[in-house]
Amino acid sequence: MQQTKVRYYTATTLDGFLADEQHSLEWLFEVKREEESSDFMTSLGAFVMGRNTFDWIVQHEKLGEHPEKWREWHGDLPCWVFTNRELVIPAGANIKPVQGPVKPVYEAMVAAAQGKDIWMAGGGELAARFADEGLLDELTLHIAPVTLGKGAPLLPRRILSSRLQLIDVRQNGQFIDARYRLSPPP
């Protein structure tokens, strides 16, 4: 059985932002790119995201009115959402609201993933907390030809090149797709 990896698989702007100042991802849909590979989704056993990412998805996709969309996209794949506030979960979604340190949640996700990978869906602060603990293994960045100037940063931490190893890069429409292996902090 393969070892479970936590993969931060996300889109970012040229200037390193995930979302604008209002936590919107609308900028992402202005740029053409290929569809996601089904290989990525089938490699997953669990995923995790922060509250701002979750809220944007719920609002943008109108999951309050159409909760069935969550299961269409994710089936019964377990999802952990880090939040300090009460979470309204779309009907039928396998979502676990959590808070606090990432290590115990990581251990629960690894157990649930059963040897498959874990998708770090966002946001940057949560991904950085996993990186701080040496629990983030890969970054797959879909770099869009967009600049925002301000917003939610990709990774609001100093991570030097000594911890990052480029393992793949390719053009995807107007995007640059880059994949890095991330070693634990010294």
C-alpha cells in the first residue's frame, strides 16, 4: 500500500494569492485551462479545507439550495473543515468540522484515507500550518496569468528553496502547472 501524502492542490495568481480581499475566487474563472484529470480525484481518500474556502464554495455553488451538488462532486469522500464557528453542512455531505492543532486531524484523515492521498484544498494559512508541522508533502500549483495585488496568500510563511524540489512543470492553456515536493522543516 502506498504511503498517504498530503497534496496542496490549488490555483494561485502570478503574485501569489489564492483569493481576493473578499475571499472570492471569481478571478480563477476568467482564464481558460484544461479540465481536471480524473486521476487526481481517484487518488484521494480524504480532503481538508479552511472555513473561508468552504464558505465560498457553499455560496458560489448555492449548496444551501442544491446540497446534492456536493455528493455529485465528492461522493462520500470525507472532508474536514477547520473552523471556529458553527458550520452548516449540506445535506448528505461527509463533512467533519474541526478546530485546534492540525496533527490530530491529520492522523484521523490518514486513517480515513486508507492509503490514498489527502487533498489540501485551501486555504493558505491552513496549508502553512500543515507545512509547519512537516505534514504537507506536495504542492501542485496552477498559476494563473492574473494579479490581484492583495488578498489571501498562497502560503503566508517563509519556505526556502532548500525545502522545495520541482518535480513537474507544464503549460495548461494559459496556466503554468508546477508540482513541488516539500520536505519537512529542519
